[in-house]
Amino acid sequence: MDVQVGLGFINMPEPCFESLASSAVVLTGPTASGKSAVAIELAKRINGEIISLDSIAVYRRMDIGSAKPSAEEQAAVPHHLIDLVDATEDFSVARYLRAAHDAVAEIGSRGRTPIFVGGTPMFLKGVLRGFDPGPPADWAFREAVQADVEKYGVEALRDRLHQVDPLAAHRIGKNDARRMIRALEVARLTGQPISHRQIQFDKSVAPSHCRVVSLLWPRKMLHQRINSRVDAMFEAGLVEEVRGLLDRHGELSRTAAQAVGYREVISHLRGGPGLDETKLDVATHTRQLAKRQESWLRSFTEIRPVDVVDSIDPRSVADEIVRMF
């Protein structure tokens, strides 16, 4: 690859964030698993307040496609880290964790229980195991490396990472170009392999020493729930929501524009696939997202599963979770 990755300038990182696993309850699970409804019932039982663990719910006016809790749900139980920024802003893991630590401290100061609810993998990992944010993004470098990936392929990217950080090259999935580029970026900006920086944040907490649960569905039933949710989103006005965002902002941030549901509708509105094909694409990509989330969740030994085998009664599931604690 043409882009050189050596010792560049030293770019001071943000402070590291410690784990919040012992300071809060965490309710996670794949998309469309019913987390929001269960969380509200759980909050009522343990004097809790909900902290969103969703990378898209932080954006204002991105309501339908993110399945953001309704006004009624937010009125029933206090919610935090929702509607923080406009959809033109990138919202990093470090920025999220800074706000999350503040929210946990504020909720706890009032004698209430923080409950993280959501399924964004990197947000979840930061909450459970802490996070070293590293240096801020160097977008020019990323775009240059991405251009090389498109020219030479992801294997060339992996070969370059092997030279710079063999351990990271071994850990990162063979097709995960985004994480490989970040590893190269960190090495370039700090002179230190990202794998060396992250060692302290790979340590898990025993399930008995934290309160972390995940809702697990049979794959077929989860897919049915996803298909139904996607239909409901389009009926509720997802296309109009996206059109309004584009009219207001013109361009959305990288994070917002690539969110499942939004990127497909943006393509549709800009002359891409028709509406029926767009709906199918959103459902397909959401199912793929759920599969990735399930794989990621299995890697966390902190998590205790709550199996949902048929239909879900949020009150009964909340009662089961309370008994687990």
C-alpha cells in the first residue's frame, strides 16, 4: 500500500475511562429484542433511571429509525443520553463514555439506580470494561488508507498492519477494514501499537460481581420481530423523517448517515432503489446487524442470558431479572 505508517506526530489522547460494570445495571440484547419495554418495568422495580446505550439515539430527530423510546416511555421513567446532538455531528465512544460517567454519578447521587439499555457494541464494551480512546481521528489519513484498500484490497491492508502491530492484525477480523485502519492510525499518531494500549481494557468482570443481562431470542422469532419492526417504521414515516433530516442539514455525519435504516433511505431519496427494495434492504441489513450483535454479546463473559422463547411479557421478564440479582 502507498500510505506510510510510521511514527508520526504525538497526538495526546483523551483520559481513559474506567469500567462502570459495578456501578450500574446493564440490559442489552440484539436489535428488536424488546429491551426498552423490559427496561421501563425493571426501572420501576429497582428505583432506576435509564441510560441509553445506543449510538443513534444520541441524535435529535432520528427517532423512528433508531426505535427511540416514545415520549410516553420517557415520561414513565427518566431517560438519559438521548437527543444530545444534531445529526451533523460525529459522536465518538469517548464522548459517549464521558457523558455516561457523568450520568451514572448524577443518578447515583440521588439514590437511584442507573440502568444502561441498548446494544451498540463499542458503547457496551466501554461501559463494561473501560476504554482507552486513543488520539482523535485523522480523517485525511483514514481516507487515504481507504483509497488504498479500494485499490489493492483488504489483504494488503492486513499485511501492512502485520508489520506495524501483529497482535492487532491477529485479533481483528479479516474483513474488518475500519478497525484495521484505526489500528494503523493509532500507531501513526502515538508511536505505540493499539494492542499494547488496550491490554488493561480486555479484562472481564465475573457475572457474580456485576448485573449485566441480555435478552436472547430464537433466531427465527427475532427475524420475525425485525421484519415487523421495519414494516412499522416505514408506516410511521421513516422516509419522511429522513427527508426532513436532509432538508434541514443537507449532509449527515458519517455515523448518522451509515446507520441501518437511514443509509438505505438516503440512497432511495437520492435516486437509488425503489421503496419496496429499500424496505427489503433495511430488513436484510437489520437482520445482519442483529447477527453481529449476537456474536459480539457472546464474547462478554459478564453477561447472563435471559431466554425469551415465545412472546415477551415485559413485567415477567423484569421480575426474572430482579430475581437474578
